[in-house]
Amino acid sequence: MVHRRTLRRLRPLALAALAVLLLPGGRVRAAGLVVNPILVRLTADERNAVVSVTNDEPEPVRFKVSVLAWQESSSGEMQLAPAEDVVWFPQLFTLAPKESRNLRVGTTQPPGARERSYRLFVEQLPPAEKPGGPSAVRVLSRVGIPVFVEPAQAAARPEIDGVEVRAGRASFVLRNRGNAHFRPTSLKLQARGAAGEVLHVQDFNGWYVLADGERRYDAALPAGICAQVRSVRVEAVLGDKPVSAEAAAPHGGCAP
């Protein structure tokens, strides 16, 4: 995940547009910043990992690194807290233009029965202020990548529950009954008519569902087909493994 922060500076700076690109080889690029890899897995045998950071700016840039414990709310909000069992180095550094540096991140505790999840953030810091210049605005990049400490027997168990259609809306819950995260490669909802014909397809952006976590989804049915809807089907695909669930709407999707 990449965030933007705007900062008023004391020297002329252009307002940079922040673009996020997934590059070949599993790298992520934000404005002036390239991070590789985009996900870190730590295990009992590999309790340390290396993350490469490259300054893609034409000038030296200061960076700050932090790691926070990571959970997700059912609505998809990231919940972060101090991480007490992860170490990383360095925490502050400066890179010359096009220069790269390796970061090291590791866990101080062995894996448990349940996967532990964190976010490693690399963020640009503002350059040193130069007094006397006119003010301007600069956009600073902040890239966050997942760090997982995997259990010995990692297993995700996706389930789709609570499929419902009423009052012109369809909703469902994507749950993880397992001890390790998953991220669906495809997640869609089909609204069907009385003969089983597909009237509408809604695609959702699949995101991480962490161990013992859940994500709730809700979508409006198009007004033109709402009354014709007699059932909805939800399907999630994880790799080559589909998971699905259905619900009937015998009185139509517009019924309360």
C-alpha cells in the first residue's frame, strides 16, 4: 500500500503526481521510491529477510523505516499497533540519486500456531529546510509491504457466509477460518433471474483476509434489473481453488 503526504516547503518544488507501479520481479514503485520485494515471509527456518530500497529521485532523499503489527477490520480498515517482536535495521538513512540499500527485518519470537502479520513502511522524509525561500508543496511517498511470520502448518480456510439480497442491495462476508492469510485472485457476485440467467456481475477488489479474520462486502443492484433478481451467487478464487455460496430472493432483489 502506498500513501501520499503533502508538505509545504521553504524552497520551490513542483507538485509531484504519485504513481504506483508493480514492476517485473515483484517490485513496487511509488514517486521516487522502489521497494523489492512487495511481501516478506518469515518462518522458523528463515527468521530474517532483506528488503531493497532504491531512491529513484534526481536528488538525495532521506528515508524512515517502521514496522507495525497489522490487523484488518471487517470493513477493510487497516488497524496498526506497535510491534514488540520484530526488529529492523536501519530505521533512518539517506540515499543518493539511483542508490540502493538493503533493509533487514526479522522476528525475535519463533512462529506460533497462528500467523502473525505486520506492515513494513518506508517513507520519504522532507529535505532539510532552507530559510528565506518561497513556499511550495511537495508530495512524499510512503510504501507499506506485508510481513508475515508463518506457522509451521499454515493453512487458509476461506468461507463465504451471510449472502443476502434485499432492498436493492446484495451483501456477504468472506471469512478465514484458517491460521494463515489469503488474498483472492478473483471475487465476484452474480445476480440471476428466474431461469438462472445472469442479469448482473459485480467484481470486487480482493484484499488480504488475515488469519481468523473476515471482510464484509455490500453492493447496490442496478435499478433496471433489481425486481427481476431471484438469486445471487458469490464466488471467490484463491489460486485454482474456487469457493462459492448462493442465496435466493424469491420476491425479487428490490423487496425489503
